Amino acid sequence: MKVCVAEKPSVGQYIAKVLGANTRHDGYFEGNGYQVTWTFGHLCALLDPNEYNEAWKAWNLSSLPMIPERFGIKVTDDKGVQKQFNIIRSLIQQADEVINCGDAGQEGELIQRWVYQKAGCKCPIKRLWVSSLTEEAIAEGFRQLKDQSDYQLLYEAGLMRAIGDWLLGMNATRAYTLRYAQGYGKDRQVLSIGRVQTPTLALVVKRQAEIEHFVPKTYWELKTKYRDTLFSAQLPAEEDEYAITTQEYGQQLVDSIKDQPLTITSVSKKKGTEYAPRLFDLTSLQVECNKKYSFSADQTLKLIQSLYEKRITTYPRVDTTFLSEDIYPKVPATLNGIKDYFPQVAPLIGAKLPKSKKVFDNKKVTDHHAIIPTGQRPDNLTADERKVFDLVALRFIVAFYPDCEISTTTVLAKAGEIDFKVTGREILKPGWREVFGKQTDETEETEQKTLPTFTEGESGPHVPELQEKTTQPPKYYTEATLLRAMETAGKTVENDELRDALKENGIGRPSTRAAIIEKLYQRKYIVLKGKQIHATEIGIDLIHKIISPLLKSAELTGLWEKKLREIERGEYTAQQFLDELKTMTTEVVREIKSNKAGMLCPVCRKGTIIRGNTRYGCSRWREGCTYAEPF
């Protein structure tokens, strides 16, 4: 008997249907030589500290760092979980072969492997790896089952991620709570530290501080209107990056040219191409849904996961915007499947479809390709599911439309000794823009006014004006911009190619970033005000207390993520990573133990210890507290 273990009941039920395992039992289906069962969530987890060492049950600084000699797993303490695990174990122990049908990603691989280990699996294990749950994809996947060993590195990367989260999370949370938290015993406030959540919170806190401490500056811009077109002065900027920093200087410039004619010195036109927006990976879909519909990252993940399970879209937890080349022959069938819902498909039916490297690139695809429709009819969708599906489908459709052809006109002019410039753009052939129409976010960002026809050498009167401007603070993060910041380890990047290069050093994974943001909300470290994310006093205080840059630096955490990806590719070993983990954890704990700043003053018992240049003191030294201690 072959035992298939799916990621959840709904997926197991559909796999059973495809395989012809139609007899329902408690916790599994059976038939046609298969038994199909399922997990739900994390059936197994790493042991708690006290399960390694009874002395670790109590929270004491002296017992830190807690570093088990060997990590172990347990079945989650839940009656429903225990019951389902026992069913899986019973089936596996009698199986001739086990087929891992879990979520086709790092976390899914880890969940399944832990279950097999705990169940004492002795028989061969195969792996089903599919990018959609259509009947065709599942049937094809079963014809091409892989050996479990093909995914050993994926499992090792997932295992190291879990162990890393345990080591740093358990040790740093206890150390900071014991050293700095308010209250005692059961009333002590727990300061939760996480490998990804803390640097994410630090990004929010840092941005908020930049906004709150921002000092606006006033500057002026010189413009002039000629033939109903507003030209901008091209002046050399001063050290503070603004050319006109006083109104008096600006008025001098206006006076120097107001009686001078404006002469057109150059007119240049340059034709260009604007490519269609890329297909969606999970992060870009979450960003777009937040911008367009104010969906949270978690809400978007649940919606696209539901579409995947309904077999309407492909596997969602991906970080690539490309398709593998073997998808190209399947595109006509996919388009044909959704043509009744999208009239924009009509011009593509029967036409020779382009095969652009901006869409199809095997080098940019590893485990899964970008999120696209499967070609199944999108029936019985909720209103929100339909919104998400429409975004995915339209991005797929425009990938096969012609490029948008544009013409950019740059006009240079001169009045007196001051140079002026204006740029306009004209869409010559809309191409893919026809799919979205004129009232969508896809076009609004880039449209510029078409300019009148200017002739080099023409001259005439103009009306100069001085416009007062004020520098603006950075914007608060929204979920969309915070997701992008996590993806690029805090760097502000607009260019798609550069963003791709930084993805490897991003913090968290596409599948976990939404959960990290949700966890920060739940712990009241951040709150949502409209679409803006604000750090709470609790969150700000936590970041200020953290002295280790490792724990709150997005860049350092991003380097850690890079090593996990290198483990997946076999470029770095799990043992090397584990050794580094242990060293880092020991260093973090040592740093916390040796730093007394923030602790209650042992003399007055009212102030807190502060750090000077050579010694510690009390924050109430002005009130007469005499505590002082060198370090």
C-alpha cells in the first residue's frame, strides 16, 4: 500500500479523488492501492527548553545560553493533532511506500519530514512536487515522483531556520526579559525577541524616529511659463541639495530674466519601449493588493492560498516573477480557459505568442515559477478572491501583448543666463496598456503631458515665478512598503532588476513575512492607523533596549537568510551554519549579561543604570544618587 500525506484535509481530499482513493475512513481515504491522509499545521515542533534540561524550566540568567547538544522534536500537545498523528503513524508503519504530498516549499518539507521521523517511517519515501493542484498537474506529478533525497538540502535549510529561530528566540527573549522587563514573577512583561520580527520592528521604529525628528526646510524653485508650458530652471544645487535657499536670492533670479525673452535652444525626441509589468511573486502581489484594496499581507496570502487550493491559480509562496520555458507550450490552453471572463484575451487566441526573456527564464526559476492562472474556470469565488484573481490573470494576459511604444520629448531653453528644461511623453502605441485602460494604477504613475510643438531658435515672452516648497519627512511604512523593505533588507529600491539582486539578502521568506507582521500587531509592538504602520511605546522601548546589532539589523539578518539559501543550493553546510548559530547565541547572551544599562539602580532603587564613557551611573544622579561603577 502506498501512503500519501498531504498538507491539509482539503488538499488530501482532492488528491484522493485524482488517485481514485474514494473510500472514506476516519482521517484518511483509501482505494486503488493508495491511502491518502494529511497533516494540518505543524503536527511536530522542537522540544521546549525544559524537555532538554529540567533546570531550563525556570527563567534564570545563569542558565543562559541554552544550547542543546542535540535538538529533538515532539508531537504538538493538542488532542486533534495527537489523534491525526496516530492515524498517520499507523498507516506509515504498514506502508510499502510513503509519498510526501506536502506543501512544495521549505516549511512544507520540514513539517512532513518531522512527522515521518516521529512516526518511525522505515519504508522508501517519494516526493510529489507540483506548482498547481489541477487534476492534470497532480496526475503528471505522480508520474514523475522524485526521491526524497532530492530534497535533502531543502529540508536541512528548513531545519536550520527552525533551530536558529529557537536558539536566538529562546535565549534572547529570556535574557532581555530577565535583564530589562518590568515586573516580577508571573507579572513580568515578556520582551519577545525574534530573528526576523525584531529587525522588522527596528525598521518601523527607525522610520518613525526619522519622521518625528524631521526638521522641515523651506526652499524655492524657479519656474517659467512659455506657451502654456511650465519650464523648470536648471540651477546648480548647493551643499544642502537645494539651489534656492532664500527668497531674496530667488527673487533676484526672477528679476534678472523677467524682461529677457525665453529662447528654445534644443528639441530632442527619443523613442522608447515600456515593458509590461512583471508577473507576480507573493510579495509583489501582497504589495499590489495593499495599495489597491488595502488588504493586509496576511489577508492576501489567505486569499491567494484559497485560489491555489481551488485550483484556480498556481503555487503562491514564491519569490520569482519568471516562468520556466516548459510553461510556454501550455500558455494557449491557459488563456483559452479564462477567455470567457476576460475579453482582453480575444486578440491572443490563435496568435503567435511572444516568448520574452522578461517572462520565460529558466535561470530565474528554482522550485516554483511566478503566480499565474491555471486555466480553470474561476467560478464560485468570493468578491475578494475575485479581486486577487483578476490582478493575477491580467498580469498574465499583458505578458503576451505587444510592448508599449513611447516617445519622450526634451525641450531645453534659456532666458538670460539661466537654463530651463521641460520633458513630455507621448504614447505612440499603447500595446499592453490597452488591457488596463486609462484609469488604473498601471498607467497613472507614468503618464506625462504631451508637449506643444517647439522649434529650435524660437523665442518669446514668458512669465517667471518663484514657487515656495518645503522638504517632506519620510513616509510611515504601510504594509506594502514594509514588505518591500523586508524583501530588500531595508534598502529603498524601485528598480526590478536591482530588487531581484537584493532578494537573496531579504529578511524572512515570502511565505512568512505576513505572519511576522501579524505577530508584531498581536504583541502590540505596532499598530495600524489608516494604512500607516506606527510603532507603539512598547515596541519603541524594546528596540531601544536591544544592544546587539545582530538582533535588530535587517542587513545582518539578511546575510543570515542568504546563508540559508546557500544551504538549499549546497554552497554552505548545515553544520557550518549550526556552529555559527551557537557562537552567535553565546555572544548575544554574553553581551546582555555584561551590560548593566537599563537595570534598576542598586542604590536608590528608583532610577535606572545609564552608561557613560568609562563607568555606569544612575539616571537620578541629579537628584543625588551616588551609584557609580566602572566597566
